[in-house]
Amino acid sequence: MCSAAFAAAVAFGAVAGAALLFDLPKTPERLQPLAGPALAPVLFAARVVSVLLRFRTAGQPSQPGRTSPVS
């Protein structure tokens, strides 16, 4: 969850912060502070789901202590 929070914070800062740092045309300057908070939770959820799916465990072997069946 820490990496998801970090990724969301970086995305928020990159999207919303660009409107504060640069002199942008009127429409992007108005939309970027709204897009940052909308993007952050989506990125947070996507990162959490991807980590949970990566660490999903496989099924147990049929014989404890063995990784493959004996032929």
C-alpha cells in the first residue's frame, strides 16, 4: 500500500502541479487540478490490485514436501 500511495501522490503532483508551475492555456490550467485528484485514486487502486494479484499463491502440491509428482 505504501508503493500505491507513493505512486498516487507522484501522479497527483505531476498532473495537478503542472498547472501551478507552468503558464498554461486557460482550459488545461482549469482541468489539470481536477484531473489530479481523479487520477490518484484510480492509480492507487490499480497498483494495489496488481500487487495482490502478483503475490497470489498457487495451489498446494498433492504430496507435502514434494514439488512434482513421482512418475
